Amino acid sequence: MTETFDIIRIKENSKETVKDVVVEEVPLTIMVGEKELVTLLCTPSDLKDLATGFLFTSGIIKKGEDIKSIIIDQEHWIANIVLVNPDIEEKLVFKRLFTSGCGRGTLFYSAADIIHRKKIVSDFKVAPARLRSLMLNFQKSSYLFLKTGGAHSAALAGTEDILIFKEDIGRHNAIDKVIGCALVSVGFKDKILISSGRISSEILFKAQKTRIPLLISQSAPTNQAVKLARDMGLTLVGFARGSRMNVYSAEERII
């Protein structure tokens, strides 16, 4: 997932040739049936999880069992997906889009997804000390970022431990990898979604698909993310760094 280059490093008035480790990026094209849906610029790891999570958070599938098969062609970087219900393929609008999941991510939401969303109802509660401990472990786990400085991280946790941890060049991709993995393994009930990146509205929509009660990041939310979190009844925590954190919505879950 990395490549090493000889570079010139300049510090003050000195120059030196050094080796620098750079994160790897590939274009993964998701094919549903024989049609091209989207091309994601991503880190070449956990690609089945990425494809599964993307289809789920985009509303194309409702559960992991909706996918009949996924075959990753690493020579051409193609995810060939066959759905259990082929009728879904006929309803999709296929178009070629490129995204790393940073800045403007790719979303496939309909107006009904926004209008008919339901509030998240959960008795889940967690102490600030547990969140601080989880965030510390989360930051220590970021091997690719610590090595290259060019990756985002995401994780799914219970109140005691991190259960799933993923990295990618894009924050959206990292979230989708975690969700795709959890969809076919541990589920989302009474779990915490953790992100290293900025929490914008599209990240909230991804989280809302899982009905997860709490989303926490070491970075900032946008104003639309805060409004959506309050509307959804999702606990949104930002700037979780060291001993501090900001709770923007559904604060009753932080005890």
C-alpha cells in the first residue's frame, strides 16, 4: 500500500536526497452486472469491504446478503459484483464518476432517503473516559498515516474495544470499508463509528444508513452535519483530541 521514492528534502538552507514513503492510490471501478457504476480512487486494501460498504451506504443494497458475489480483478482494478436481485441493476443510473471520497464524495441518494428518514432510537450510553480511551487507541492504530501522512482512518468500536479498523486515502472510503466489513460480521447495534476526518453531511448520511447511535471524529463537523445529526437523533462528537471533545447533538448518550 506504499511506494518509496528518492526525493529532495529542503530544510532551511540545506538540501539532501532522502527516501520518502508515499501512500498508494488505485482507480477501483465498481461493475454491477455488466454495467459500470463508479470509479473510486482508493488505497488497494479491503476492496471487497469498500465495494460492499459503498453499495450499502448509497442505498443500492439493504443488507450484505443482497450481494451474490464480488470478484476483485487486481490487474485491471475492477470490482465485479453480481446482485441476488438483478432487478436492482435495471433501476440504477449508471455513469462513470471518479472520486477519492475527499472533498466532494459520490452519493446515490434519492429525495425519499432525505424526506423519509427516521430518528435513531437507542438506549446506548457511554462515558467520556471510554471515548477518550477509544480515540487514543484509534490514533495509535493508524499505521498507514503514521508512515506516509497521506491516509484517513475509520473504525467501529464497542464501549471497550475497537472491533474493525480501516485506512484509505479518502475519508469516505475508509468509512465505507468499515461499514462493508461490519455489514457481514459484527453489525451496528450499540456501536460507535470513529473517523479521523472532517464530518460533513454525506458522512452523516452514511452513518444514518447503519442506524448507529454515535459518530465521533478528531476533526470538525460542518454546519449541515450538525443540523442533520440533530434531526436524525445521532450523537455527533467532534474535536475529540486528548482530554477534550465537543458534543453537537443527542448529548444524553454521553454520561
